[in-house]
Amino acid sequence: MTEQTREAALAAERDEAATELAGAEAEVIVRVEPEGGGVVVGHDGSGCAQEALTWAAGLADRANWPLHVVRAWRIATAPQPTSWEPGYVPPMADYEKAVQADLEADVAAVLGAERAATATCHVVHAPAVKALIQAAADADLLVVGARGRGGFAGLLLGSVSDQVTRHAPCPVTVVRSDRKD
């Protein structure tokens, strides 16, 4: 096999992989822009996110604004879908359904079933900062917890909350917490 043939074969494999990835991305939501304003709250399942959700829901109730809860996800952060089994990789849509179910359960646990039914839960297959900034395009307020699940526990402000305070298209509230989870 010549070097040119090998390069052509590798290029074909890369193109095929990119096509498969693009097809997988088409199966799931990669952008959400709730209309009509209201409160958009980022939620990653952490304790700080739970407190941010409680605060955001209280404000949405007092202001009579809609409440939108947004969870950004990747395969690495998604819960295992019910269709998963050894030797089988479920479609992206199955992962998205698992993330949606997980988010709805978290929202119901914090707000109660009745209040959770009035909140709109959105799951977005995108980096958290990008998903939140896009979701806040028409929002009256974006709410995030000071710390999420990531990296450096000693920081007062996590990377997502830091970036959304700098780049969000609307006012941002960062909810601080003493929780360590």
C-alpha cells in the first residue's frame, strides 16, 4: 500500500466518522431558545444547581414568569439509557431521553410534582456555557449555581458560572451555596 493510498483510506474513514457523528447530532437537540422571556436556570444535578433551581422558581412565581430549566449534556455525563446492554451502544436519542428523565426527576424532587409540571425542562447536547447563553437569548434572567460538578472545589466560582456572567445576553444571578456536593 502506497503512502497516497493509505492517506486516501484514512481520509475516507475520517469522512465516514464525521458523517456518522453529524447524523447522531441530528437525532438530538443541540440548541434551545425558549420564547417569551422568563427565567432560564442551568441545572447539572449538583447540590448548588438544586439551590439555584429553588431560587429561580421562587422568583419566577413572584414575577409570574415562565421557568425554563436547561441541562447541557455529553455522552460522558449522560446517565445510562434503559436500552443499554453489553455489546450494544444505544442511539443518541436514547441517551437524550435518559438525560431528560433524570432532569425531570431532579426538578420534581426540588419543586414538588405540582410545581415541576409548570416548569419546562430542556436538555441540550452541547457544552454548558454555549447551551445556557443560547437559551438565555430571550430570557429576562439567567440563573446558575456558583459551583457545579466540575474540577476545582476550592474555587468560589465555577468555570460555567464565570463564563455566563461574562457573555450572557441578559442579566445573570449566581446563587451561592455552602453545599459541597
